[in-house]
Amino acid sequence: MAIPEGITAYTVVLEDNKTWIWNAMKGEKYSSMDPFCPLVNVGCLINQDNVSESITDMIHANLFPEFFVF
């Protein structure tokens, strides 16, 4: 499934003991258990304390970005 809006950031919300994944561009939400959720890869996680980036795909592509620790 292609995402017409291109690279997209999703927001993950814990609500009533359920995890919801929001596409803010479209205003759509998906259950984390929904097999049709378009989120298939997580490249970065951001919260109030930290920024974490997954470099697995970058290692396979021989890309080594600079990382900034806050």
C-alpha cells in the first residue's frame, strides 16, 4: 500500500488501555492490532525525554548518519 502523502509521521496514543496509531495528515486512527494499518516501519521514536532512531535499514544500505544526543 502506498502512502500518497509521502513520508508520514504517526502519533501513538495509549487510551483506555489500547494503543492507537494516528495519521495526523488524514485525521485517521488505527488500532495497533489492525492488520490494515499502513504503518509498516518505525524509523524514529520521540517522547518528552529522548529521541531514538532505528538504524537497521541504514546499516544495510551502508548509510551512517550523525546522531545528536539531547
